[in-house]
Amino acid sequence: MKWQIIALIAGFVLLAIILKWLFFGGRKPSRYPYQRRSLLFSPDDRVFFRALQNAVGTEYEIFGKISVCDIIAPNKAASGMAAKNAFKPLEGRHFDFILCEKTSLSVACAVQLLDKTGQTRIEDEDPLIEICANLGLPLVNFPVMPEYSADNIRDNLRKALEREPLLLVETGGRKEPRISNLSDMNF
């Protein structure tokens, strides 16, 4: 009888060890409710990333999954509450890809891949489009496709990155005086 109780206890202990190993894979259970993602980009993002690399070559550095708030900052003149309200529509948003100048790493262009939810957002007038336009940050949208043409990507980026020349128009308004002789000035 004693040996049956000992065998039953040993069986429960063995069962507990096996269950722990099955559920936790031999790892110590985590006290945090997180898990590590093994891949940064989704399959659609990876296909576009490779095409984007081919399109820009060595001209730009490519960064992925950058928070909008890392690129767009509140106006220094905005009060705390005004700035907070202005950023509400941008909370949790990210740019799929950012192109930066090779030497200075200054932001040259933002790129978004549009799946069905992205297409809906554009149709509903995404505030990010207007914000980027007002800040002079080119935002180029590409639909998610099974494959991409590097030439097509390059052409779309080139169009977005072209800077229109600044035209100065003479208004006939106030004209600044010119000083032709410094000896005529009284100090």
C-alpha cells in the first residue's frame, strides 16, 4: 500500500514536469505578457523592401517601421495641450519606410504601403497626408502587390523628391535703400 502511494505521488510529479515542459518548452515561464517577434517586416513589406533597395541603390539609406512622432514634432510655439491634441490622429502610426540622405541621414522621403485599410484611410482623407504636405515631407504611397518594378518605384520617388524652383515675384512694394558710400553715414 505504501509503495502505491509513493508511485502515485511520483506519477503526479512526473506529470507536472512533463506538462510544464510541453507548455513552456523547457523555458522558465515569463512574468511579462510579451513575446519576441522574429521578423521586423511582414511578407508584403519584405517584398517591397527588396524592390526599394534595388530602386534607390546606394543613393539613400532605408529605415523601416519608424514612428511618425520620431519624424514629425510639434511646433515649438504650440502649447502643451494644443500639441497633444494635434498629435492625437498620429498616435500609434508609423511610416513603413523612411529614405534618408546618405551622408547626413536627414529625412528625404516617407513611404507607405497601402493595403485595404490604408486605401480606406486615404479615401477618408488621412490627416497624415495633409500634415506631410504642409511640412514639405514627401509621402509616397504604393499599393501592396505581389511584386514591384524597381523602375516604377524609382520614378515615383524621383517625382516626389523633385523640388520645384522658388519663384520670386516682384510686387512693386517697398524697396530697401542701398547705401553707396559708408562715409556719408553718421555714427
